[in-house]
Amino acid sequence: MICILLVAGHGTLLETQIKYTYLSLHCQNDGTGLYSHLAGVPKALLPGVGGKKILDFWWETVNMRQLFSEVYLVTNADKYKHYERWATANDFPVGNLVNDGSTTLEGRLGAVADLELAIRSRRLSDDIMVIAGDMLCADQNFDIAQVLRFFRSKGGELAIYYEMEEGEETTSRGIVEVCPVTHRITRFLEKPNAGLTGSRLASVVFYCLRRQTLPCLAQFLDLHPCAEDRMLGRLWEWLVNEEKLPVFGMKLPTGFQLIGQVGLADYTKWLAHYSAKQQESPGKPITSRSYARIGLMGNPSDGFNGKTIAMTIANFWAEVTLTESQTLVLVPHPLNDPTEFGSLQDLYCISRKEGYLGGLRLLQATCKKFYHFCSKQGIALSKQNFTLKYDTNIPRQVGLAGSSAIVSATLKCLMKFYNITDGDLPRPVRANFILNVETEELFITAGLQDRVVQVYEGLVYMDFGKELMEGKGYGEYIPMDMNCLPPLWLAYLGDPSDSGRIHSNVRQRWLNGEPEVVEAMKSFAELTDQARNALQERDWSKLAELMDRNFELRRSVYTDECLGQGNLKMVELARQFGSAAKLPGSGGAVVGLCLDPHKLGELKRAFQEAGCVFCQVVPYDPSSSTVQDQG
């Protein structure tokens, strides 16, 4: 791979304004001379973020022999001496400076002609990465190796884009429309008029060209004899829209500025903006929470193209904190990831009750999957490191989605840290991501409803119908009103078994098309639709009846032996006090609805005397709660 840095532009507007400011200050005998040392300096050699020159950043980024066999710099005759001095001071091979011979804006060749000159004069026949070396980049540490890997994984050219910030006009950039599945650029519009596209994805001079495409440059130049038409944006517009070449897009979650003819106000504005951003981020912890959930209706049909209603609860949560650091560190939890024990007997008792695997594996698997996801989705991450630690009060192995809460909270932190937006990782896809971390990376038996409700938060109706799942890859997820909910209670076993074992062989029976299982899953979906109506109409008697029917249907399919005596006893105990009850998850806990508030105290005492933990459900409503992400 060969890299070509283009710095042959004539920044006449910026230079003129810097010179005018200097002369004005000089004439007024003002000794400050704010811009005096910048008079005559080409744009790429102006100070960038952190004080180093803009070009210094790009040279540091591409100066890697393991990635690029050669790096060339294309400049003009007017500023050649500046870049020659820079090259000798920065260990850049002076022999790789290409002079296009132009001395004025009117006599310029155009960016495509500059690129073609470098390729032709140096007889280059390799894949090419081309970057404007005078662009100001907000992120000073992105992973360019990730860009190259993505380019090589595709059978076409590559254009880097970013999501425009508020206040930026699409008429000032090349705008791309990108297929979210294939990542192919379907349309390229160079500085489009308002209303031509709804996209705010801006292409910048940061491209990869395959060696077999290089002859197209001469063809483009023949068709466009005027220098003002020889912009790189016009080239890519031609390649995508007219030549129909396969051009793919990769997103950098950062901003780019000082593109084309810009003035002193643009330079000072964006330099201050990006510098302030960089100063804000280091060392500031990011803390995110995800909440336990209870399945109110329809579970476990979420794994069988059914329908469910679930709700996040504020009683229990998992919290993850991310802090930028020199190396990447995953901090073990002192209780959930013990490495020191009082004795061999202590190790035996803890391992017997808690198992061998705590939350650390969840952090690690989420980070691995996140990097893989971003690489496949064409999102280049910055090379920042961090320290992750977690805490949780969700009881283990009682089916309240404690594992997925840790994964969900970790993902929130990673998205915020790397500036990944909801557009990059939409909520339905995020739920699939969390499920895949558990099932594909850690082989945890899990259903999708937990992850959906933890991503959306609140009370959520979910339809996992086959056509939806196969057509879109996810179901239909509808948040429901939480202004008035019935008084729900939750009880769980003090010494539960592994909640993941409860699904038994039902999945295989369903895959085999066993009528009893297939019909049961359809019935779960019907109960869910009825429960949705009951919730909307606040018909708690109907809801209680449906909860009991949900449990009995589950019991008929899974059998008493599979459900386990602990779960059966909790349901039976609830019914002794006239309360509806069902499993809120895969086992180890029951959620109930007691229509007679006078019996609630007796119910609580009975569960406590049976060795269970009992609590009133506190719904977590994201629209009204102040307990949210920090950082």
C-alpha cells in the first residue's frame, strides 16, 4: 500500500486574512502579533490540536513501514520550500516530495491531477491511500490499520466519511448515502443543494483506490479539462454515480475541518472547538447502568418467534465505569471475581454457590465483540485505552438478566467513549449484539427479550414473529405507558440453581416441529396480546388471570421436573394467598400480582419464612428517572 498526502492547494483566503491581520496589528504598533509568525505559512503547517502542525499529525498517522511501503507528499511550487524544510526536520524522505509546478490558485492543476501526477511520475502501481494533509481532525489517535483491513475486506474502493456536527451545512461537503448492510456507497453528491438528500454523512479527502482503478484517473481528467472540476469529490461522484464502480464507505467517529478554501475565522473556530473537546475527555469517567428485568407475559416464547412483555426494575442494577488509561485494564470485582480465599473450604463454599465465572468474562467478551462489530460495520475506532470496572446487586442465577445487564452497561460505556451513535448501532441491533456476546462468545443460554428491554428500558411489548426476524433481523419493539402499573412483587430463592438449565430440550422439540410445543408458543403470543390490552385498560384482574395461565402453559411444556421444586413451591405459596404468580425469567424467581393489598404482608412473611427474598417491584421508567448514565 502506498500513501499520498495532498498539500498542493493554494489557501489564498486563509493566507490573505492572516497577512491582513498581521499588517493591521503592525500598523497599530500592537506588540502582541497574534498571527505574525503564521504569515506566509501554508495551511498544512499551521498549528493543529495540541499545538503540533496539522501535517505532523498525518505524518505520524501514516509513518508505519508495516502498513505503507512509501509515503509521498504532493505540494506546489509556491510552497515547496516550506515542505522541503518540514521534510528534513521530520525525517520525511525529501525525494518523495512531488512538486506540481503551480504558483497561483488560477494556475492550479486540481487535486485529481495532482494525484495522477504523483502516480504517473513515480510509476506507482500499487493500491493507493490518498489523504488531504491540511485537514484538521478532531481525533488525533484513530486506528489507520483498521481502515486498511476494512478496505482489503471489500472488493472495491473506499471513501472515509463522518457524521456532520450541528451547524455544518451539507452544501459545503461531499455527501454520501451508504447502504447499512453492505456499506456500499449508493450515491455521492458533491456539495449538494439543500433538499437533494437527507444524509448528513460527509465524505472527506481520505480515500483508498485499488491498483486496477488507477487508469480511471487519466480518463476522468480527459473528461474534465478545467481545474475547478478536478476536485476529488467530483471524481468520486463520477466513479459512484456514472461509472458504477463498487465504492464502500467507512465511518470515522470524529470531525474533519479546514477542507477547501477556508478563512481565518474557520481556522480559529474549529481549532478552539477540537482543542476544547480534547481537553474535556481525558480522565473523565463514564458510568452507565443497566437494570434487571422481569418478564411479565409471554416468556419464554421470545426464543421461539413468540411475543413477550417485559419491564426493567430499579430494585436491581449493574453499573460499569470506564476511565481512560495508558493500557487497557479489566478490573476484577472483589466479590464476583474472587482470586483470594480464606481457606480451601472457603473456596469450595463460594465456588459451589457462585460458580466459577463472574462478570470479568462479560467485560472481556463485550470488548472483543465491540471491536469486531465496528470493524465489520466500517467504523474505525481511535487507539485510546481504558480501564473498566463493574458493580452489580442483581442476584445471581434467578433469571433477572444479571449477565446481560453487565454486557449492556459495558456497551453503553464503549459507545460513549468511542463516540458511537444510535445511528451506528441502533437499539434493535444493540439488543442482538448483547445476545450474541452471551450466546456466541460465552455460550450462555439466553433469550432476546432481556436484551431488548434493557436497551429500550421501561415497559416494552415485543413481537419476535418469524417474518420480522428473518426479514429485518429483529422484531417489533414497542414501549408502553408506565404511568399506572399494578402493584407487583418479586420473590427469589436464597440458594438457586443455574437459571440457564431450565430450557431443557424444548428448543429441539420446537425445531422438530412438535405440535404441542409449536402450539404452546403461539398461545404464549396470544396471552401477550391479551396482557397488552389488560395493561392499557388497567384491568388487573384480567392481567392476574393471564399471568397464572402463562405459568400453567409453561408448566405443561417444560414439565415439573424441568421447572424444579423450588420454582413450583414459590408459585404454590403465592396462590395460597390468592396472588397470581409466574416466572419472570428462566427460573429461580417468581413475579406476582396480589389483588388484595391486605394479604400482601402475610404473603411477604410466608416467603421470608420459606427462605426466600421478597420485595415490592419498583419499575424503572427511563422517561421519569434521574438515575441515568453519567460522564
